[in-house]
Amino acid sequence: MNAERRFVEELDDFEDDFDRWYVEVVRKAELADEAPIRGMRVVMPYGFALWENMQAQLDWRIKATGVQNAYFPLLIPRSMLEREAEHIEGFAPEVAWVTQGGSKELEEPLAIRPTSEAIICPMYARWVQSYRDLPILINQWCSVLRWENRPRAFLRTSEFLWQEGHTAHSSLDEAEERTKLMLEVYRDFVETELALPVIPGQKSESEKFAGALRTYTIEAMMGGKKWALQSGTSHNLGDHFGKVFGIEFLNAAGQREYAFNTSWGLSFRTIGAIIMVHGDERGLKLPPRVAPIQTVIVPIWRKDAERETVESAVDGVRESLRDVARVFVDRRDDKTPGWKFNEWEMKGVPLRLEIGPRDVAGNQAMVVRRDTHEKQAIPLDELATRIPQLLEEIQDNMFETAKRMLDENTERVSTYERLKERVAANAGFSRVWWCGDETCEEKVKTETKATIRCIPFDQPGGTGDCIVCGKHSDTEVIMARAY
RNA sequence: CGGGGAGUGGCGCAGCCCGGUUAGCGCGCCGCGUUCGGGACGCGGAGGUCGGAGGUUCAAAUCCUCUCUCCCCGACCA
């Protein structure tokens, strides 16, 4: 047992059993707990506070592009859900149905939304008559239900929290522009606020959203097994949904046209990404910008007399930090300081301030970083300027560390053998040439379990041989196993 | 939904094969005291219809049937 391990004796080993580690961290850091309903979880206050901070940061970014928030019904009549064939085919196996209202059997079963295109598009059809009514740019924060078979806290639960944006446009170009814009919003949000480096790109035909023309995605690499996690998707729906749901309008030339739609979503599954990308053998490590508690103060004393002076110094510090950081003072007197250090590290708090008699005497506080474990004494009157700086440094360092992990575990692979080896060894992402044929894609999936995560926007240029069939290709894709 | 593993005080487990005193242990919890700068200690105490239902039996945590849930692997998915 090494030194790191001793700090977190109750936590399953990070290297040996990453999946178990994940489950343990979720519960012990008090992010979520099991619910008495299959596949569902209770998001606990600490986890929900994290989600609220994330929501706030994503919400303003979405609104800054001209989108407004609204709310649509939870239930979708069967006839509406089934109108778009590919769409319902894609979701049918995981839709839950309401068939009874009170004691009365419903004439038409109502689906609990697995996503809201089928209830939102019919509304858009009512609202649009002219090209002047377009675009419609609406987002909603809600939960959706998909009857999942293998639940995992945040990553895959029957009910999950997300935002789903739905827009309608008068041209395909405009819809395409919006689709890409929202992916960029996601990329910026995830990289800036969550310190998660991602690879933006396009989904292959077989991996795209049910009913979409094109799906764009941001893919992140998780720690542990170095699998991929789709962390946000943006779909160009073309005019399929416009036609099916009758979103018709007269253009400037007086001709009847169908609207072009987009939809885009980011769920609390990205909390799972935060846990798996940044976490370590001591537990959770939260990015300062969204951490519910950015700085925890642990007062230390022995005698009552010491307690008084320490507490008053702590009050002063807390006051001086009021406007610069989210601070929590851990005043519990039934836990020793050492116990608290471990607990707050487990909960991923970016900075810890230790203030004891020695510090009060020296007019300073011991400041400890969660990311580097670096410990330094900082004069009390400098805390208000140093703490925000340190939080920023931690945020940057966490991004850099995650970026290094992504880069170091991504390799250009030119032989199928090597690809198989890498997937089997959980070696990370492989960048390979792909001819575009679904048979080649399928073969890799069946034989190695890796899938095309995306066709990155960032293409190397030039051409090469398809990793499977050897045919000439000008497209490089990311192959990896995914959660 | 297929394969494997597991459900026993809040958590982690033992007991189960081979049915038989009052179902144990560690941690946690409550009280008192001593402690407190990297998971403190002593003494006293509380807490269980052994996941649920049904069955076999004089007797079930233990055997049988059904069922629910969780974890791992596979298929599906944000």
C-alpha cells in the first residue's frame, strides 16, 4: 500500500478498478445516491450545486447566441412521436409510456419524452407562417426518460437532466451554421468551465442522431480506461422534421417551403466526465469555476483559548473572501483536522485553508492546492488577491493535465493489428484513415468494440489507406471504446 | 435483454455447502471524558422482521420456487 492509498483507505483503487472507483466516488463525495426506482438516482445537494453552477455557465452562453428558454410538456402523444420514422425507430426500445389517467385507460398512450423534437416541432408548425417568423431559437432545461438497461450514475440513468435546444430556420445553410455554432458553445463551455479538453467533429452515419441529417459531437477522453465520452451533441435535422410535422412558411418570393431544424443537447452526464477526467486516487477533483465550494477553511486549535483567537481570525478571512470565492468554513468539532483534510480532498474542493494558532501568530494561513498538493503560507491580508489567482491557476493546470492525458493517449495508427492492440490495452484514442464504408466501421466495432467517435474537424490533410480495407481515403477518424 | 457475481444494523463483511442457543466482527452512530497541524483514544450505549413473496420442515439467514435491486461483461444508448 503506497502513501497515496493510505489517505483514502475506503476508496477502491483508482488504477485497478476504475469502474468501482467511479461508483464509490459518486457516493462518498455525496454527489448522488441510489433511488428506489430501477435505473434512477437521487442527485444530492453537493452534486446538484455542481450541476447548478454548470447550468448557469452554459445558460448564459446559449442565451448570448440569441436563444430564449421555454418549457414544453413532459408527455408526447404516440401519434406525434411516431410521425418521424427514423426518429421513433431510434428511440422506440427505450420509451416509457403512460397508458392510464387516474382510473381511466387513455385512448392514446402518451410517451414520456425521450427527447422533445416530436412535441416541439408541432408547436413550431403552429407558430410559423412566414419567413419573418423564422428563425425560432428555443432552449429548455428539463429531464427526459430513456428506459436504460445498464444504469450508471450521471453517465446513463433512466431519467437524466439536460438542456435541449430546438431551432427552426428558413434555409439549410442557416440551420447548418446554428448546428456548428452550438457545438462551439459546448466546446467553449466544457473546456473553459469544466477544464475538459474535447475533440469536436462529426458523427458517422451509423452513429448520428435518429432522424438527423448530420450530428456533430464533442468527445472527451476519460481517465482510467481512457475510453471516450460523448459530451455534447448538435444535430442538423435538415427539413425531415419540418416536412413531417408541417412546419411550413411562405418565403420572400411567396413560395411555400418547409423549415429546417436543429437540436442540440448537453446532459448532466458531463458531471461523469468531470469525475473521470480529473479524479485521482484521493477522489474527486473539481474545476474551480464550477466547484460548489472553491475554498474550504479548516480552523485548528487545541485549547478553548486558542479556539477563540483562531475563530476570530477565521471570521476575518471568510469576510475578506466573501466576494472573491465560494468559501465554506468547516467548524465541526467532532472531526480532527486530518480527517477533514481527507474528506474535502475526496469531495474535490480546489483549495484548503488551514488556520491554527501558529498561523494566527504569524498573521498567515496555510494554503493547500487539491491539484498539486502544494502547501504554502500566505499572509492573511494577501488572501483576497491570492486565492482567486490560485483558483485560476488550478483551473488552467487541470485543463493542461487533462489535455496532456488526451494527447499522450492519442496515436496515429496505420495498421489494423496496432488498432486492435491499442483497443484491447485500453490505450486511448486512435486516429486512423477510414474509407467511409459502413462495413469497415462495423467490422472494427464487432472485432474490437471500438467505434468511430467522430470525424474530427481537425483533419491532417492528405490521404491514406483505410485501416480496414486499405482503400484510398482522405478522412481521418477517431476510434475508441466509449461509455 | 443475454452471461457472471452479489444483496445480512448507516458502510464493509463473516455465518449459508452440512437447517438447531440470544445472528457475529470492523468502521460509523449516541453519551461522558481525554484529544485535535494528514483519517485520535478510553469507558458506557443504541441499532437487525438476514432484499421481498411464497414453499419445505418440529425448526429457515441457511434448503426449494418466484421476484426486485446492485456490480462486472455483452447488445443498446446522451
